[in-house]
Amino acid sequence: MVSIYQIALGDQFGRLHPKIQERFGISSSDRKASVGVGTMHRISYARWAALPLYVGTKRHMMFPNGGRNIPFSIENYPYRDPFGRETVTWIRTFKFPRTLRRFDATMIYSQERSRIVDYLGTHQHLAVDLELSAAPNGGIRIRSGEQRFYEGWLQFRFPYRLTGIAEVCEWYDDEAEKYRITVQVNHRTLGTIFAYEGEFEAVTIEVLNGHVPPGALPLRSERRE
């Protein structure tokens, strides 16, 4: 079985740096995971967005905290969700001096939408379409698209003018022997909402019997894509 990122990137997957291929090439059938630790050199957010960002902390989404040289960890576990879909966790933990923040997400490849869908937070209320491409430096680029909200009978698509666009680039620095990442969420008219950049080291570990730690799984799984 190939990973959801290989499916999404197609021929472009071969243009990724070997270390990026290693991280993004794992599927649930491999019974492996990628875990990393490092430092976010800079985390920033727009003061006007502090309240909605704070609300996001309740479901492990974005947060109104900033700083420099913040310890960071990331956990990517591939697994099959309750609906049989190949899924990958993105559990990011930021250790600020006075508080711990998490930014959780789970990604699937949607056959229906022919792209990766990213469910944000612990309850998968927010589904975001992603566009992936290979960067010239061998990294992977991710850009967010349409966003949809699901909760019980309620479902709607966010108008483009109300959403931010996330731009992510992760690549491998051969000289430093570390992964580097930049993330920026911008609003079309209001500017940057949230951003961070840093570096980390990651290793591929064996996952006994394909078991994903309970703390890395969402509390609710959403069927709608």
C-alpha cells in the first residue's frame, strides 16, 4: 500500500528529497510512524485574531501564543480510521514557558474529492482541502483550499472571504541534517493570522501491531469529506 501523499503527488513524489520521501511515504501497512522533536525559532499571531485562536485551543487547533525558540514535537502515525480510510495523524505540541499547546489534525486521501482532506482538531469538525506539490529544494509544499464545517446535522462551507489560506513548506537541510518547516496562515485582506518556522529531527519507529497511542487519535471521526 502506498501513502496518501504518494497518491496525491503522483509523479511529483519522486522529486522529493529522500528524507522527505521517508517521512511522507509511510502507510498503515508498514506498521511504522515518524516522530520528531525540535525547536520553533519563531511563532507569531495577529492580535486581532486572539479570541478566535483562543477558542481553537479547546479543540487543539491554532492558539494565541507567540515566542521564540519554543520546544516542539510532531507525531505522524498512519492508521485506518473507523470508516476504513487510510489516515495520518499530525500531532504538533508546542512547549511555551507557561503553557502547553497542541495543534492536532488527521489527513485522508479523498477519492470523492481527488485530493487530501485535512480534518483539524480533536473532533474533526473542520475539513480542509489541501493541494500538494514538490518544491524546487526537494521539499513538500501544502496549500489549503475550501473549508467545510461538520457537526451533527449541521454542515456548511465557509465563504472564501472569511477564511485564511495556509501555506506550508517542509524540506530537509542536508548540511544541518535536520528537517525545516515554515507555516503561514494569511487572510486575503487582513494579512497574516498565524505563522511559525523552525527545525526538527525525526526518526521512523516501529509501531507494535499497528497500534496508535490513544492520545494521538481524534476523539470523534467524521465520515463526510
